[in-house]
Amino acid sequence: MNKRKPLFILISDHSADQIHFAMMAASAAAAIERPVTLFFAKGAVHTIVKDGWKKLNDRHGRTGPSMDHRLAARGVADMPVMMDACMAMSVRFLVCENSLKEEGLTSDDLIERPVVMVSSMATILDEGENCDWLKF
């Protein structure tokens, strides 16, 4: 049984580099056997909708895929690698129901892999009561 303190990561920033860094934090925490939950809210929901990563930009104006190409060329894990790592280590992916609505999206727009569960702020605040939190 895992006795490590769970980590909730709230991602609301729509910047591709901030989202990438949040994914790095999630995979690192999961690698040391901490249970991790990612909660995507506001503009960050585009990370987990079909073709959404292509529409997000980093702080230099590069698209998510362009940033990934640059990172991979430098030997840094890109977003597809981070997603695969998080899935392999059972990181839980949640998305804010209200943020989907704000962005004109529905659960049908979500990527199929990893499985993303629609949730609410109230739910994560309740579940995360005795957890550590990071916010990006």
C-alpha cells in the first residue's frame, strides 16, 4: 500500500511551457511513488482535447508541437513522452466541467488516451483535503 502523500496539480495556465512543466512535476512525483492527480481548468483544458495541444503557444509564441520538437532535439522529454509517462505511472487526469463549458467544449471533445474524467472544483477540494498541491 502506498503511504506517500498524494499530490494534486491544478493547471489553469494556457501556456504550453507551463503545462509542460506541470506534466514534468507530475511524472517526477509519480516516479517516486506519490499518487498524482492532474486537474485541468480554464484555458489549460485545451491540453486534453483533440488537437488542442496544437492550438496552445509557449511564452515565445511557439505552438505546443513546435515546442515539443525543440525540446526533443535537446534531449528533453516532450509532451507526448510526458503524457505516456504519466499514464504508465497511473497519474489521474481530471478536467473541470465548468471550464469545458467556458471554452465551448464537451466531454466528447476530450482525448481518448489518457482517460480524462470530468470533475468539479468541489470534488477536487474534497478529495485533496489532506494532499499537497501545486498550481500552474
